[in-house]
Amino acid sequence: MVMKMHKYTLIVLLGLMFTACTKSLDLNPEDKISSATFWKKRADFDKALTACYASLQAAEWAVEIPVWDCYTDNGFAQHNSGAAREVVAGSISPSTGGYISGLYNDSYTAIARVNQFLKQSAAYQGSDFPDADKKKYEAEVRFLRAFYYWQLYQMYGDVPLVLEPLTLETQFQAKVPAADILKQVMTDLDFSIASLNATPYPQNGGHAAVTSAQALKARILLFVAYGKTGTPDPEILKQVRDLALAIQASYTLSPKFEDLFRDATQKNNPEIIFSVNFLAPNNTTPWDMYYGDWLVASPLQNFVDAFECTDGLPYGVSPLTNTAAPFQNRDPRLAKTVFVDHPDFGNGKVHTPSNSRPTGYGVMKFLEPANIPFGFSTLSQQNAVVFRLGEILLMYAEAQNELNGPDASVYKAMKDLRGRVNMPEFPAAMSKDAMRERIRHERRIELAFEGLRYYDLRRWHIAGPVLNNVKDGIVAYHFEDKYYQWPLPQSEIDKSNGVLIQNPAYK
């Protein structure tokens, strides 16, 4: 009888607990956003759109874009950000961390946000969110999805194509051919180009504009044009050229090169076509601490030596070469890109880094003098510039030169770009091959530590010859053809229930 009573009492207690838990679970947390109470009004879609843009603040697309150049002949990452040592040494595997896994995971996390936004937007019937506005928002998030899938396409090749929110039944996704990924990227971009606001980006309140999508499409096509051989497809280059021409009509070069990368002069800058935005005090990023104090990226000597003298001749060849004062008589972009030992902006604006200087140099380009001293308490809010007119001019010049040789328009594009820093025009009557080398060199100088050098070496299919010839690296360089494609993260293979298959070179 006592035992029966104990059992009865236990049953009653369990029943009460279950009832209490059920009631508790029925209540949404009052201090958190819930899916049951979200997507109920236009303002919710505004917040969700902001969240989709916020995915771009992942390190590899924002504060750590200079680290990409540490995969190349430009720099060294002393803290091994992005697993740069493994990439440089040619020891990457499916278990390598850094960007090998981070790029994959961050891309799909961002894509999931976009897909959820698109699903909820299509289902929403409220009068406060008319179809015309829905279409513009859709164009913005599809531009972002194209960006993320482009990252996956160029680094991994065949990957899963996910266009709807996943469920328990659909969570395991197989790869599709890389061509299908590229097709979807272009479909999203074409929709965005047709539907985004035509107002140039500086006047568009931080939202992607038509020209932002055109710039992304041009960059992708320039990569795709070189295929698997390094010989460009002229039909694709024509598209690049025409997109670059269309974009140029809405932008002008920033009068000062350094203004592109400093907080105080980024707003309304006439050259910026798209950027990842930050705003202190609640949404900051450690540009100044990383590069001015920690020296997360350190330029190599061969990169510093690549800057011409002010007469347009190579350093060491020019009669203006001054080995006792190597930054004198040099392309002004050198001092705006690189500092020796410590950043010194003049007028007492000096910071002494707390970390070592493994090459003797640091990256000056992204530092804000108003933020000195640089450290943990520094509230850096510099935006990460993703597309700018300087790159578009280089795209145009490259495409047009490959199509028609160094005509007057190619010379003008390079004259305009170099003229900003008072560098002389290119020599007259150059051959197509000679102009090609000058344009490629100009890309290395103008776009240094903006995260594009690694992609350039890969699309031109010269990564092996260039990287294996680096003699001044802190880590010995080793590049093989299989590294033109990265392995899928082993963690994703392991949890895919056998559906996701590793790239062949890494099995």
C-alpha cells in the first residue's frame, strides 16, 4: 500500500511537472526575438535585411581581408590568421581550420539567412510591405547570396546548392556541379541588376545599388574568363568590359588614395561602389589594433621592392633609387600602404606596436590616425571596401587589352588611376604582352592587401610559378595545382550522413 502510494504520488508530480513545462514552453521569451512573433510587420523585414548584410562582417570578408594577401607573395601572417602558414606551406587538408573551414561555414550560415528572408517575404501579405518594396529587398538579399555562393564556387568548386530553408528531412545536401552554382550566381545577379536602386552606392544609405551588383558580376566574369588554362575567353571579356564601362559613368576616383580606407573620409566617397559597414560604439571592428598594433599582416620585402620610383621605372633600375632612404622618390602608394617599424602619420600621430615586426614592415592602408593609440579599447569603425572604381578601371584595362590590345582607352584608364598619386603614364606603343604585365603589376600595387591578389594569381593560373619563387617568406612556400581548389571541411563531411563527398584531390 505504501509502495502504491509512492507510485501514485510520483505520477502526480510528473504530471504537474509536464503541465508546468508545457505551459512554460508555450510562452515566448519576452527578452528575445521569437520566430512565432517575428515576420509580423514591415519593421521585422528591415531588421532581417540588416542581419543579412551583417553576415558580411565575418572576418574573412571584413577586418581580415588583408590576411588573404598573406597567402601570396605580398605578406606574412605572424599570428597564422586564416591558417595562412598551412596555405603558404602547402599543407592544407580537410581538417585545416582558418578560412579553409571558415569560408565554407560562414557562407552557408549567411545563405541560410537569405533563404529564410526570401521565404518569409514571399509569404507575407501585410499592406505595410508592398510588392515593389519586397522586390527591392529581394534584389538586395539575392545580391548577397550571389556573393556568398561566389566565394564557395571559386574556392571549392562543386558544393551543395541550397535555395530554401532546410528541414530535418532536407538537411543532408549533396554537391552539384560548379557550373550549376555559377548559373545560380548569375541568375541572382541579373535579378539584382534589374531590380536594385539605380542611385549610386554613396547616396544609397549603405544598401547595395545596381552598380554594386554590376561590379560583383564583372569581378566574377573576369575570374571565370580564364577558365582552367589561364587563356581568357574573349566573349566573357566583352561582358566584363561593358559592365566596367557602365559602372564608370556613376563614379569618380577619390581625390586622395588614403581617403578610401579611413573612417572620416569614407562616407559619401565618390569611388566606393560597395562596402561592409561598421558604426561605433556598438558595431566596431579591430582594424587599428590588428594592423597598427598586432601586425596581423606584415608586408614582405619583395612586395615593398615592387613599388616603382616616381619616374615610373622599377626600384633598383631607376636613377632615383636611394637605398639609404628606400621610401624616398617612390610611388606615393608605398607610404600609404606600408609602414616601417611603426605607423607615423606626422604631426605627432605615432603609435609603437606592442607586437614584433617579423619583416620590419606593417600595413598602413587601413589605419585611422584619429584612433591612436591603437589597442583593445580602440573603437575602429572603418568600413571594409569591397568594390571601388580603382578596381573597375583595372578590370576595364585588362579586358580591353586582351580584346584589342593597348588602345587609347586602356592608356587613359591607367593614366587616370596613376595620375591620382602623380605617377607617370605608361610608355607609349607597348605591345599587348607588355601592357598585360604592367596592368597585372598595377593591380598588385593599387589593390594591395584588399584581398584580391590570391584570386588574381589563381585566375591567371600563375600561382605555382609566382609563389614557389618567393625567396623572402618567413615560411617556405609550396603550391601545387590541387590547391587551385580547397578541400571541403572534414566536419561537414562527417555530419552529412554520407551524402557530401570530399573533393577528389583530398580523399
